[in-house]
Amino acid sequence: MFLCIFSFLILQHVNTFDSSGNDAELELDESHKTPITIDTVNSLLRKFAYKSFNVTFQLEIMRALEMINRGRLELTIWSHEYWTIPELSIANKLWQYQNFLKIHLNSRSELKFSPEIIFKNALYFKEHWTPLLNTILEINSNGDIGLHSLYTMDIPCTKIIPTKSKCIKYELCGIEITENQDYGNVDTVCELHYGSLIHDSTKMHLNWASNNVPEANLPCSIELMPYCIIKKIRLSKKQITFLGEKYDELTACFLLSFSTKHYTAT
């Protein structure tokens, strides 16, 4: 198991969220005598929980670690979810003393105005505490909302076993992969699926950011000359059917390349 630390901005998407709690901390202007709690925000926004939302989703990769012999890729990411509730601009109780709220959520915090978007195919998932929970809620007086969280998760991978053929093409995760033995690589495709199973496509429109991820060689092992490289990240959107309803789903496909000098397929 190898560790690689890097920062890279991947994706953006429009999203809503789910939290609410009693002890959430809030950064306020000193002139504000009574701090606004997450309960105050929930009471104002609960009525908007079932409106139609446009949600934008952004991922920032902090670390990637290959675990291909277990069929996994470990990712540590910042998840950034953005959406707008225009009616917030007239919420005088929130904007009497400031135009921007920043609330630090904790384990008891629960948002009541969320479409409950999740990482659907995570094999392992944890929230980060350092020592506080790394989740921040931001709201401005224009009604723009952002939820920022630090997670580590494992996502499933499919390994492409080398063959005797000179050149073979595969279709995985919507990506056409060409295996050429002259390059001595073992390629693997890992998939991340993100969306809601509660709010269907008539209530929530989910999208990646307009600025897609540039293709780059991102290391997923810790050596100075890493043997694992994320060669490509492909973003896509599709509609799925779940319990008779249609939902927007975002997919990120990670194409990994391994040097056969260090990697043995098992």
C-alpha cells in the first residue's frame, strides 16, 4: 500500500445537503450580539427542502493510493457542493449584521434543506476530524450555499490483464482503452458514482462543473519515480432508474497505468 500526497482540483457540481445540529460553530462579525446557529438556519430553510435545485459538484483530490490487488483505489478528497436558494436574500434575520455566514458543523449537525446526495459506490468511507469535523457550511446574502467536507474513500477498480495480442481495445466506464505491450503498462479503471436516491431528476439537476479536469499524470504511489500514475480522469453524467424514478448521476472514471517493472498482476 503506497501513499501519495498532491493537490488537484477535479470537479464541480450543483448540490444540496443534509445536516443539522446544536453545537455547530459560526464565524460572525463582532457586531453580531447573538450568534446564529445551524438550528436557526434550518428553521429558515426547511421549507425549501423539496424545491427543485440545480446542484454543482467539485472534487479536490488531496491523495491517491493504489490498492489494486484488492480491487480498490483509495482517495482523500475535499468535496465541494454548491447551489442557490434565491429566497435567502430576503431573510432579514440572517443578514441583519453580516452578508456572509460560515458555520463549522460537527457530528450532531444536520441540514434540513438537502437533496441527500451520496457517493453511491464507495467500498469504504470516513469523515475527517483534525480534531474537529472537517465540514464547513457557507451561505451569502445572495442565497448562494456551499458545503465543503474532507473525506477518505475506497472506490472499486477493474484490472486489465495483459494478453499476448499486440493491441487490444477495451470499453470500460465509457472510456476506450488501448493496450499496447510495447509500453509495458498494466492499466486499471476505477469508478466513482455520485448522486441522490431520494430526490429524482424533476427535483434536482446535478452537474459537473463547466471547467472539466485537465488530463495530467497524477501519482498514486509514494516513490520519487512513482510506478502508479493516474493517466486520465473522465467525467460524465447519465440518468439512472431506481425504484421506478429517474435520477441524475455523475461518474468519474480514473485510468491508472502501472510500470510492469514494479507491478505484478495477481
